[in-house]
Amino acid sequence: MTIREIARILDARWLCCEEEADNPVRYAFASDMMSDVLAHVGEDTMMLTGLINSQSVRTAEMLDVPCLIFVRGKEPHKDAVQRAELIGLPTLMTNLSMFEACGKLYAAGLEPSPLGALNGGDDDDDD
Amino acid sequence: MTMIKESFHVKQGDMTTAGDASARIKRQCKQLGIPASVVRRVSVGTYEAEINLVIHANGGRIDFAVEPEKITIRVVDDGPGIPDLEKAMTEGWSTASNEVRNLGFGAGMGLPNMKRNADAFDIKSEVGVGTDITMVFNI
């Protein structure tokens, strides 16, 4: 699925890097806790969050996430969007709740981030 | 032969710049052509440590060294120290304040996540003296 399709499904508004709209995304992970994102996000995994400060972008940056979506119609802090622009991270926001956004993307075929593939992954027996 | 050796100072309590040192370390690793999977583990481990310096310690220092076969990250602070290391290494155990949780951290995943990402992990901590963490990542 491309970021453009994701934007359409979530009726999302681009905050930066729309020129990357045709980049592909395979997995998604959703959380407001960056500690959990850091523990669970593997490769090719986009991120949905309600955390609107710059640490959400910093976390995405460390994990090379292909796309970041802010949910619940929360306008992210200015420094968060500036950081996203600086590092070239496609970033969008949607008025949908986390639950609804995830439900729509799952129904459209986006796969969950495999929790077993934890970074450094010695917990392969997780489900 | 050491290819790169650099130290970064991290300020206490400043969440707007937390992550700067990790981002610079990540960029240098990429520029050296280190495999993406290794860069990712180094980035996550270093970022977790940097966040800890900002929220738990009085800031601190991150030493970054690249050798042909490994990357070493050492994180040193003179903060309050960790009274019970065994508990602190348990997933889900955290002493973080609500303020820190509101910033998206303090789920009790930091130290376990550092250990999981590194190929070798060592932590020494003394109450009232500080904490000294070394992570080694094989290239």
C-alpha cells in the first residue's frame, strides 16, 4: 500500500513531504507510548500516534519509519513538524480516532508490525 | 584501529533537544556504510539511553566509537543512580513521573530494550554516584 492510499483511506491531511506519497508501506504500529514503539517497530513499519510533541518524530527518525500519522485531529507541535520536514519524514494527520484509523487500515490490508521481530529480536516466540 | 571516536554532552530536562546526539550518531553510522540493521539497533539503544539521561539523570555524556568490527556506545552520568538494577531491567518497571509519561516515555522498556538491541550490554550503577552503561554492537 502506498502512503497516498493510506492518506485517502484515513481522509488525512499532509503536514510535510507529500512528494514521497508513492512510497510503499507494509506494516503499521500504533501507540502513544514511544517506549513501546521503540521496542516493537521493525522494518517498513509506519507509525500512528496521538503523541504530538517532537519526540514522536524523533522516535520515527530512529526507526526509519516510512510514514507518521497523527490521529484524533490533534495538531502536532510546530517543532515536531519542523523536525519531520528536516529529516524528510512523510507526516500526516487525521481526525479519526486511533481505533478507527487502525481498523480502516487493517481492513484495507495493511499488516500489523510483527511483534516477534522486536529490534534485536530474541523474543521470536511473542505473538 | 578506531575509525571514529566522539563524545556528546546531553542536557538534563530538555525534551526538545533529546535525541540530537542519537540522530548525529545515526547519521555518522549511515555515512560509514554500516548495514541498516546494525544502524537501527545502535539508534534505538542510544536513543533510549539519551532519553534516560534527560529524564532520570542530570544529563550526561555519550561516547561513540567505531572500529572495523564493532560500535561501542558508552553512556555515563552522575545522576541519582539505580537502587535496584534487577527491577530496573524488568520490562514494565518504571519510576518515571506522570510528566515523563505524558511525553511518551516511562513504560519501563528502556533498559531492557537497550540490552535487547546490543550484542553486549553492561551496566554499573551506584546510588548517589551515577550510572555507567556500555553497549557493543557487532558490525
